[in-house]
Amino acid sequence: MRDLGSLRREKGAILRTQTIADEQILIEFLESKARRIRWDIIKMIGLARSGHPGGSLSAADIVATLYFHELRHKAEEPDWPERDRFVLSKGHAAPVLYAALAESGYIDREDLWTLRKIDSHLQGHPDMRKTPGVELSTGSLGMGFSASVGMALGLKIDRKESRVYVLLGDGESQEGIVWEASMFASQHGLDNLVGILDYNNMQIDGLVSEIVDIQPAAAKWTAFGWHVIEIDGHKFDEIMGAFKEARSVKSKPSMIIAKTVKGKGVSFMEGIVDFHGKAPSAEEMEKALAEIEASGPLG
Amino acid sequence: MAEKRATREAYGEALVELGHEYPNLVVLEADLAKSTTTIKFKKEFPDRFFDCGVAEQNMMAMAAGLAATGKICYTGSFAIFATGRAFEQIRNTISYPRFNVKICPTHAGITVGADGASHQTFEDIALMRVIPGMTVISPADFYEAKKAIKKAAEIDGPVFVRLGRAAVPTIFDDSYEFVPGKAIKLQEGSDVTLFATGVMVEVCLQAASNLKEQGVNAEVFNISTIKPLDEKAIIESVMKTGRAVVAEEHSIIGGLGSAIAELLSSECPVPLARVGIRDLFGRSGEPEELMRYYGLTHIDISQAVKIIMDRSQRPK
């Protein structure tokens, strides 16, 4: 792991490490990063005493893979024109983004403990004008996805190689604008656009399948003209493989449907709807942090 | 007979000129390119024109995404759909991050005519005015519309330019210089100030001329920039005249009448009347019939002037 960390530093901006033969080392590296992100999510929300742990934890492995493997980006130059863009369309999962930005070096780790406070640049939902590394202000569901289609189009017009990765919630997929945007993206063959559906099957009011089901999700996205890849959103080899496959797809946008577990990584939060938007108590926070620490090294 | 041209005609013409000037300018439309005249830009710059289909919300949020990659993005559609249906996209995804998106929808107000209430909006100025950082422009004629649309490209941030469907008399000509944020005094007067925006500017000029025959000297202002409001010019004028009538092809709630009433009630309280749509939905008809039906004629303005003059002459 230490070897990979130094390698990453040597390679500077180019964080893609697919040349590394030993995939197991890479996976252990990403696991440690995801553990660090989960630990930060819990502490951030615990100290803020409000926030959305469930959907932040479910996306941690996907976001870790993006920031520490897939995305081409430079923390020291957040506006680097050639960078790939990551948009957190499910903006309520802001803590997972902030943790990844801190671990990447965009923001100070100490800032994380100011989340949601009056003087903090870390807003309850991401604000691109306050936090370096945040590509788009999100929070109102569906709009980040639609704006990502606009970004992908803008990059195509400029003939840039940059790609746009947008993380979409499953409850969020109930928004009509998502489907308006999906039709535009396939109409214009935006193959520089990759959606990742964080499919934990839970929304504030209960199970997505019991409220307004988005199934059959794969058939829907296929019918809307997207290349669909279905994976386990907690298996790094599958996440990396899906991003690689998406890079090879031409003249179509890709949608990675990632089956995830809400609250993943903290036993007493897993699969509990209430932890969508409820902070852990001080006691729960300590218990969760200890559990994450016990599960392996933090990145 | 004065020249008559619709302000929407200015949109396509201005966009073509802007397209040559700004290589990073793109236009999004929502299936109304012929009606809004954005089709002129499409013909000249097919690679920078994107029709989103009947999907106004997606058009607005996509405009924000395009602006995030350094584009100046102008959007189409009708005022009711652009500002009403896509309000929250404009609020959260365009205006909150202060993106360089220009919202210039056509078919605002009652002069839409025969299409009726579903397609007429009297709420758009109110909706746009309440958004922090939004510049709100309501041009009086074709020439002012064209200059304002072009000027919007120089303003870094979201701008709303309100355009109409019907051919209406022109007031200015091609030599007119539009200055954002500046109230334009069209006629000097001493008894009352008529503050007008959009098509009502020409109607107020007619009213002022009739009032003059009756011995009332009305000052007439074109308030084309509703936000930021030229507070100084407005206060200075009513300090002199002591009375204000505001006229707009918009609801009397939330538009220019409200903006001026809000300003004067705290800075310089004077008798004030608002001429506009009186908290109603529209209906089908010819534009001129509708202007009469909803009380937007020079006669209605003269009556409003008389009412506040009577009120202000009452003994205290």
C-alpha cells in the first residue's frame, strides 16, 4: 500500500493506476481510502449533529474508486482545464464528497469537522463557489444530472478528452428531469458521460421499491439509449471494471447501476432507512468509528 | 403610422450578431425555435444550437452545465414555461452558483393573444425579481430588446430579458444605447410620474399626451431594468412630482409596481397607483382587445392619474 501511495505521488495528477499488475494491492489501497472516507463521514456528521450518513456510506466505495483511481484531476489545480469532472447529483451525500476532497488534498482535513456550521465553507449540500474541488452546486435532486449532461456537451463542443462522472440516487431517479436529460444525452451520443446509480433501494420515506419503484432500472436506461453496466457497488474490481468498460463505449453515454447497501460499513446503520437523514448520537459515533478502525487500515 | 415590431424578433437577430462576436456562445431551445426566432441562430451556427425538445427544466439545468465549461448560454422557450416550469432550475442550478446563463423567453404578458391563459404569463417578472443576483430587463420595443439581449452577454451572471409575441410600436431606433440599471426619462413633467415597462411605455406616452391636453404635466420613465432598480432616478422624480403611477403588462403583484411601491413606501411615500393585471388569469382574444379587457390602455392610465390627483388634493 505504501508503495502504491508513493507511486501515486510520483505520477502527480494522473491517478489512474491501471498499469499496476497486482490488482490486489490496488484493491487494498482503495479499501483503505474508502475506510478513511467512511470514518470521516461518521465523524463529520456526528460532530455536525445533522446530515445524511446512509447514502454517504453507500457511495463511499464508488467515490473512493473515482478519486483514487479513475478520475484525472489535480488537487493543487482544481480548475485544471483537462480534468475529469465528478458531479454529486445526490447532493445530500455531501460528506462522502468532502471526505474524498480532503483525502485528495483539495481541502484541509480539519475543515471537515466544521461541516454545516455557520462559518464553514462546507455547506449542508455542496456549493461550488465555497469549496474547492466541488464541480457543481447540488442538492435539489435531478438537476445535477441534467447539468452534467450540459457539461459533457460543453466538453464535446470544445473537443476535450475530459469525462464527466455523475452520481445519481435511486430515489432521485424519480425526478422527471433525469429522464429528460437521459434522452438528450443519448440523442447526442455523449460517450464522455458516465452515470453511476447508487442503488441502495432506500429513500427518506422507505423502500424505493415500495414507494415508486424504479425497476426495471437496467431495461429503462437501455431503452433510453444508454450503455448499461450492472455491478456490486461495494466490489472494487467490479467498480473499476465498469469504469474501464465505460471508457471503451463509443457514441453512447454509460450508466453503471451499482447495487449498494445504505449505511454500508457500519453494522448498526446498514439497511436502516432512518439513517438516511439522521446523525449518529455521540455514543453511536464512537461505536461506528471504532468499528471502521477495527475493519482495517485507514488510507 | 409608427413602425411596429415584436420584441421577440430582436432575439434571433441579436443572437446571430452575438454568435459572431462570442465563439463560446451557445443557444438552447425547447422546441419553439420558430416562435422565439432562435431559429435564425440555428441557421447561422448549427453546431452551437441545441434543441432540447419539450423539456424546459432540462434546458435550464443543462444551460448551467454548459456555463460550467465556460460557455455563455442563451435559452429559449416561452416566458411561462421558462420562468414558471423551470423556476427552480433557474433558482438553484443557474442563479445560486451565478452561472452565465441568459434567460430571454418570448410570449410574455397578455399580448400573447389567442392562445389564452395557459400561455400568457403575468408572474414572470415577480418570479425572476425575487432571485438574488438576477438582472431583470423588460425592454420597451424591438430596438431596446435587441440592445438589451446583446448587453446581457457582457453581464457576468444570470440575466432575464422579457420578450413579447405581438408587433408593437417602436419608440427607439438603432442608434439607441442600452445601459443596464438606468431608468430612461422620456418626457419631463411636474404633476405626476408615469413609470412604465415593456409595451406599457408607449401606452404611457399616449396617456401623457392626452393628460397634457387636460392640463396635467406627466413625467414619463421607461424602467427597462427592473432589477437592479434605478432607485435614485425614481426617488428624484417623485420628489419633484409627488405622485406615481406604475404601468406594466404583468400582475400588479410582484412586478414593477411592487418594486416601486416597495422603494417609495420606505424612501419617499407618495400617492401611488399600479396599472396592470389585477390578480387574474388571462383569456383568448386579440392583443388590443385584451389590453382593453384587462385595463391596460392609455385611458386606464389617465384615470389612475386622476384618482391619485384627487386623493392627494384631499385636505389632510
